[in-house]
Amino acid sequence: MFSDEKVIENLCSLGLTKYEARVYLALLRNNLSYGSEIQRISGVPGPKVYETLSALIEKGLVYPAGSNPVRYQPLPLEDFLKIREKEFHRVTGFLNEHSKQISEKRESDWLWQLKGYDNLLDKAKELIAGAQKTITVSFWDEEGRQLADDLAAAQERGVHVVSIQMGTVAVEVGRVFRHFMIPVVYEVHGKELVLVVDKTHGMFMVRSQGNGVEGYYSSNRGLVQLIENYVRHDIFINRAIHDFKDEMLARYGSELEELLKL
């Protein structure tokens, strides 16, 4: 959702301080402004306004015009973004070119945390794109739709894809198993995405306490095996439930409540 605070947050991501972002935004909306006007519009404290303007002038984002008193004008936003984009490509190009000298190429056994739904989906797509032999995955229909093309591309490369899917829409890629849907599944597995590729890299996404999502990924062999076994055992029990549905419901109850009691 668009807001001034979101604009300021993104400007800060491009290397500006919070005060610099506020002053620059104020000038973008009120070209050729006096310092007192900038203070009023930006909300930056008076003693900090001219200090911030000096910093922006040094960065080439603000230009003084006239004198007694001076007015200030901003570098157009489009030009600022082009400069930052060129800097980004220059820096990433340099680091990629010299990556072998900078860092030893070695898989980390750490458990890395990711937050944000889009970040987690991007990580899942990245892992799937790098798969060479096998993919074992568990997901809901919403995530399945977003990963469908990536899984299909992996299968076309000769990767063996096995999935267990929760919800109503099946992604018909590879070997597909369906999760038996009862109320407790929504409670226990809500927003869950579990993925293992080539038995070497694994990740999982779960609902966080704030009802958002968070996730983790790792190349630790023991942890990856544990994640894959979780998915495989979920497949095993759901195959048995589907194959012996009447017997299972009669034995354990209509919602398998007796089976779930520990």
C-alpha cells in the first residue's frame, strides 16, 4: 500500500538516512523551497534541516539556487533511480566477478531464517531451479499454483518430483499425493510449505505467532534428512488413510481423533 512512510522506507533502502529521505521527498513535492519551508513540510527538526541539506548536496541529490535566502531543488527522482541502478549493477558485477577470491566456495551447515511470504516463495523457486535429481515437496494449493511452472520446468529437466498437496487444487506434476482433509489439518499445517531438493537442501515455511509467515532453509545433511522424512512419513500415512478410508474412519473416528491422540 502506498504511503509517505513506505516511500521513505524505500529511499532509506537506497542509501539515504531517514532525515535525508524526508527532506528529499519534501523537495520532490515542493521544488525550489526555502529551508524553513522544507522544515515545515518534512517534519525534520530545525537544527537538522540544513545539516541534512548539506549532506544531500554532497551526494548530488539537492542543488542550491540563488542566495539570501537560498532555495533548494532536488535531483529528479528518475535520475536518482538510474544512478542507484547503475551503482547496483556495478557493485554486484564486481562482487560476482571476484567471488572466488572473496569467499571460499563451501556449503554452509547453518540454519538460515527468512521472513516474508514473497522472500520464502522466491527461495523455494531458487531451490527448485537448482534441483538436478529429486524434489520432495508438501504445499497448499495457493503455493502450488505459484510453484507449478517451476516444478514443471524441473520435471522437463529430468528431475523426479514427488508432492503431497493440501487443499482443493492439485498440481499435476510428477508423482502427486493428496492430503486427507479434516479440520485439524488447517490448524496444524496452515500455511505450511516444506521442500527438499537432491537430498542436500531443504526449507520449510510455517505460520508465525503474528499470523504472518516465517521460514528456514539449510544444507545441513542431518536436518535436510529430517525435513524430507517429515514429508515422506506424511505421504505414507495419507496413502494408508486414502487406501483404507472406511476402516480408518471406523477405527479412529470421523476426524481421526483417536489416531491423533498421543
